[in-house]
Amino acid sequence: MKKVLFVMAFTTLFAAGCQISDLAPDFKKERKVFTGIIADDATRTALVSDGEAYHVTWALGDRIMINGECEFTATVGDVTSTYFVQDTTGDRPDEPPTGPYKAVYPYTVGRGMPGVQNYAGNNVEILPMYAESNDETLAFKNMVGILKLNIRTNETGIFVKKIVITADQPMSGEYTVENSAAVITSGTAGVTLNCSKGVAISNDPVPVPFLVTVPANTYTGMTIKVYTTDGKVASLKMKSGASVKVERSKVYEAEFPINNFTPVEGVGGVALLPAGPDFNAAIKQLVLEDELAMASTPDEKCVTRIVFNTLCTDTEGLEIQDVTSEKPVYLVYDKASGVVSINTPAETLKLPADGSYTFANFGSLKYIDNLRCLNTEDVELMNHMFFCLNCSNRELRELDLSNFNTSNVTNMRSMFNACRNIKSLDLSSFNTQNVETMAYMFQYCVNLKDVNLKSFNTEFVNDMQYMFAYCYEIESVDLSSFNTENCLTLYSMFRICRKLASVNLTSFNTENCTNFSNFFRECESLVSVDISNFDFGSAKDIRSFFYQCYSLQVADVSNFECEHITSGANCGYFFYRATSLREIYCGNTFKFGVDGGKTSRLACEPGDPYEKRPGSIPGSITIFCDEDIATWFTETGFRWLNNGHNADPIPITFKHYKTGNVISVVWPAS
């Protein structure tokens, strides 16, 4: 093994940031507000490179902990001074802290110095800081220094999976603060830098930098182990008697040529995880220190990241593998960083048939690394897999599911329910040939804008209720691959998709569907939609179909054959407050098996003001139908529009659906 002298070049960082606006955000008076400032030019919350200079700024959403229990969130970003407002969601304290104040950034550092860090390019994921004050102005200083390891190799095809650094002195764990610097109080724990997807290194003249934060100290006996994605390792050890002194807010840089990667011994085979709910409960019981915790138990703040590591020889932690597993699986939790590591020497890590609730109800979970390690070919249940409705927030931002094998899955109910911060999902690799329910699948994905479902085979799906409900940001979705001949309910499928402007439903076969109620309820941006292929022969409930579709201008309901619906309630509110409605195409079929006067508020409330009535924008409605349907319409709530009952009249004209000739009608009294 080649020994390399640990020689580092001392580097100071320059800072040049912009100041916060003089106008503070308008916070509620009862909420305590702190001002966080950068104490000196050497202090930084993150490295923002600009040539040889590093600028100092807070980021929007940065979170600090004050007096060991109260969490505060930054309300302004890209500034050197920001306002922090107390976060009282979930099980966090409602009472504000009292002075004197001791604050740490990020909030997880209140638990200790992180033993697990995550690769961030020519940057660090976090830089722990500390501030003390008797008032609400907190001047933060860095508690740690930075090791910048510039690594190159002559070997080909090398991708770094993780770097483990240890020394005679501890680098992570519980600490005290002395002169603004963190001092580890016990243990010998080192630091692991996770490189999730793998970082390529080569013999390029410009080496790849790997940055790690460590507490200020004089380190001896330092060892660096570099692990690769294909199960190899190389080690470097500091020369005997050598040392390196690390000071807070300084960067120590060194060049490392590494060419002696060798296979890790004792790896290979297959490991089997426990069932999804049991896997989830094992994590919760460990991190919450609650032996009764279950998959439904919310973890609001402990777990921030889950990392899967195969070909890993680490044997520390709690064994959680299934009893039939060929290889062990170890669960390790780094309290300071919130990182949960799932380590196994196996090459293949499999999920069993029950994959439900695997990652459910982790409110602060932002990332799940190396999901490609999971073999899901035997999974049948993925319901509630990433579900987080029990938590006040959901930090998860992205998911790479390209390696998921879903060919045997039968249940995807609530799979992504309440993944509030995911903006894009590419599910084009999913094989859904055996799925029977997709109910609530994307419900409350309130920031989802783009979802690729082009590969979906929904032939056996019988339940799609609330599938996209409360997807506030989604503007368009292509469901042209959907086969819905066995679907029994489409209840509230697009409920309150506020920005939905277009949706392709031309492949829908609805002959067996019984419930269409609230289908487009409060789709405020929907202008028109082609549902001419819909079959309502089995429908029992179609109430509120276009409820408050404020932008809907044209509705083609000429294929509605609903005379078998005899309950006024089950067809009420159909065009309720569709204020932009101009044309309705009814053909000779759109009529219910109930007198028009008994259809519950088909268009509006009797006392609704003009601006809330269908047709108020631009001010008239034309209905294309036959004479019988025209007469039926005059008995419905549409008479309130035409006669101006309690509001200005909105003229309604009937034209024959074939000839276009005007149909004369007699309107009953309001």
C-alpha cells in the first residue's frame, strides 16, 4: 500500500455578498423573528464559487436551531443577512425561546457534528455555524474547517461511491463550542462523504475535488479510503509522526493520485429487505427512539436522507434483513446529519412482495440515494410507498425510479400521495400491466408540473378516484395510453387541478364506470376538453362534473345518456359557477331521469350574484340540443340565468343540434 504524506495548502476565502432589503417581511406579530448575519468574511453558510473568490450568502429555507429545541427558517435568500421565523409545525415547540440565545446552523447540527456528508461538487453540502446573543440579532461563525481532496487516477472506469476519513482524533459526534469552534467531546468517529450516483475520476489535468468539513483540531494518523461503485477500494495513510492542523473557516487542499484500487473482499450475493411497513418501522423505532413506532408514525424532523449501499463491508448498526435473506443488511443512523444508511455486502438488494409504506411519513426526507440498488421485480404492493399525508410537510424533491421493475405490482394506491415538493416524475419505465388500483396515486402533489405516464397500461385498473386531485401546478397530462374499460370509479380524478388547461382522454372507455362525480371540480384553467368518447351508460353519480370550472367555454356533453339517473342530487351542480361557459353541445341525449326543476343547482344557487353565474363571461350561452332537451333545460336552474332571478339576466339561446335553427321555448316563472 502506497503511503502518501498529507501535505495541504492553506487557503483563505474571500467574501462579497449583498445585504438584506431594509423592508422586512410582514410576519404575524405573535411570531418571534431573529436576524441572522454573517459575523466575518471567513464565515459562510455555503461556498458560492466565483473564480478564486467564494461569496457568502444565506439560502432561502435555511433552518437554524436555537437553544437546542426551537427551529427557525430563513425567509430571504441570496443575502448575507436574513430573517428567521419560528417553525411550529408538527411536534415542534409553539413557545418561542428565551434569551440568552445559542443558535446553530443547520438545525441538525444541534444533535452533533455530522458523520455523514454528501458530495456537492466543488462545494460542501453544509457548513456548520454557531452564534450566541442576548438579543434577536445572531452573528454566525463557522465551527469547522474544510478538507479539499483533489483526486485523480490512471485507471479507467473509476466512479467514486464514498470516501471515508478517520484519524486518531474524532471528527464527528457530540461536541462543545470553544471560541466559536466545535470540539468533539468523545469517541473516535470519522467522516463519510457519500457520492450517491458515483463521481467519475480520471487522469485529467484538472483533478476532481471532494470537499469535507471537519472540526478544528490537530489531526494525526489520518486515513483516507476511497470506495468505488463496482466494489473496489484504495487507501491512503498519513506518515507516522505527521499531522495537520485544521482551523475553523479555512480550506486545506491536497493532491492525491490514486492508482491502487483493489476488489473489496467478502461481497456479493443477494440480500432481502423486510416488508415495506417493517422496514419503515425499523427506521422510525431507531431514529425516534420509540419501540412502538410504525409506518404510520410521522417523523417530522429526524431523517433527512436515506442512502442504499451495496458491496459494503461495514458491519456496524442494526441488522434488519428478512429472516430468509442470504446476506445481512445493516441500518445506521447519523443523528447529526439525519442520514440513514442501509448497508449490505450483497451485490443485489431486493424488496419483498410487500413494498407498501417503504418510505412513508418522513417529513424532512429530502433525498433517497441509490434507489437503483433496489431490485423490485418481486414487489406486488407499492401502495403508500412515498406517502406523507401524516406529516405537516414533505421535503422530498426528486426521485429516480428508472430502475424500478413494476411488472408484478397490483396496487399503486396513494403511491406518491402528498409528495408536496416533487415537481417532475418520469415513470415512463413503469410496467403497470397488472395494477388494479391507482386511486389517490398523485393526490396532493401540489407542485407537480410534469409527469410522464406514456407507458402506462391500465387495462385492469378498477379505481382511479382522486388520482390527480389537488395537483395544483400541473397544466397538461397525456393519458392517451390509458385503457379504462374496467375502471369503476373516476370520482374526483382531477379535483382542484387549478392550472390544468389540457388533458388527453381520447382513449378512455368508461362503459363500466359508475361514479364520475367531481371529475373536473374546480379545474379553474380548463377551457375545453374532448370527452366525446365517454360512455355514461353505467353512471350512477355525475354531480359537480364541471363544478367551478371558471374558464370552461365549450362543453360537449352530447354523449351523456343519463336518463337512468333519477336522483336530483346525483346530477346536481353539473355546470355550477362555470362563469365563462358560452356553448353547450347536448345532442339529443343529455337529459336526466328527473324533472329539470329537481336537479340540484345544475348551474348556480338562486341567490348567486351575476359574476358567479355560468355565462357571466362573456354574457350569453348557446345550447345545441333538440326540442325535448330545450324544454327540460328551461325547468332547471338555467331559468335563473335567463330570467335574471336575483341578478342580471344572462341570455340563453337554444339551437337545434343538427340544423342550427333557433328553438323557441317558454321559460317558467322564476
